[in-house]
Amino acid sequence: MNTTIEKELFELIGDNHQMTSAETPLRFDAFQKSDAAKMLAIENHFFQIMEELGLDMNDDSLKGTPHRVAKMFIQEIFSGLNPANKPKISVFENSYHYDKMLVEADITFNSTCEHHFLPIIGKAHIGYVSSGKVIGLSKLNRIVDYYSRRPQVQERLIMQIFNELKSVLETEDVIVVMEAKHLCVSSRGIKDESSFTSTLQYGGIFNDKENRNDFFNLIQQEK
């Protein structure tokens, strides 16, 4: 990535690609059922899916798969749907009065395309300038991970991370870049294994091109 990144950012549009809101579309009763009850229901449904595919569910290698998938959905790859799993984010006073840009680059994330339920794998780069609050570096990773662990489109994912950082840090001076490979593009459909999708969201001082270029130069140095 270099200082001309803005001109090179692009989107790969999937079949019937739509994003209705920056908020994840959840039903009002999404969390009335316990995780244990959800896992049992998913296990039963996935058992039926595997049977419909013609698989022998008495096979030792397969019969535990519905339970494993249910557990994975609820406790791992979609755990970010439940607000109870949101990480506790502590911020601190900027007592050392550092007033320049802070950048964390190459934050690995794994998400799931909500259109085909296939993986989205990529890197996030975050920068901000303190307005009096600072955040622990690992908390930036946790914010990215939390919003990634739900069915997503990349545009919504970057907006959720961006909005969360603005809220926590109480500043508009935030910039986020995300670069990812979508397996719904590389493993099905067009089957293009070389392309990737980049998204960019920023505000405050990063509306100034010179500040954005400083950020791009810093994340380039990390590569």
C-alpha cells in the first residue's frame, strides 16, 4: 500500500450485493433463546443439511460434525453477534500529552460473508490522534475481532469499527483501512484467487489529504 491508495481502492461486488444499514440486521428477539438452545437447534438443522447432501451420518468422521458446527457458530465465528461478548474497552488519560498520530498496522481479522457464509480473511490498519483519551493497543485488536465475528459485508464491518473507535476515543480523528480476500470470490463464482477488496473510512484531521498520506506511509513501513 502506498500514498496513492485512495485512487486504487476498489470493491468486488458479489451477486445481489446489498448493505441495508451500518448496523447488523438482527431480529428484536435475537437473544431471547439461550446459547445452549441455539446450539441444539443448529445441530439438528445442520444434521439435516448433511443428510440432504447424501452424507452417511453414521460414519464416525461425520456424526460429530453437526455439534462441532453449532458450537463453532455460537461460541466462535459468530460470537460477535451477542452484545454480551463485546470486549470491555478501557481508555486512559493522555497524561504524556502525545499529540501526533498513533498507528497500529496489520491487525489480522477473520470474518464471514453474509451472502454465502464463506470466510473473509484480511488485515486492518488503524490510526487516530488523541483528543485526551488513549486506548491500549490490544484493545484495537479486540474491537476489530469483535465486529468481525458475525456475518458481514466489508463496508459495514469497517463502519462499525470506525464508529466504535470514534465513540470510545471521543474523537473524529480516526482512520481505518481494511484489505481482505473473500472466499465467495476466490472459491466459487468467478473463482478469482488474485483479487482482494479494500475499504477506507476516516474523519476529522484525516479529511486532510496530507494527514491521510502520512498514515499510508506509516502502514507501508510495516510491510
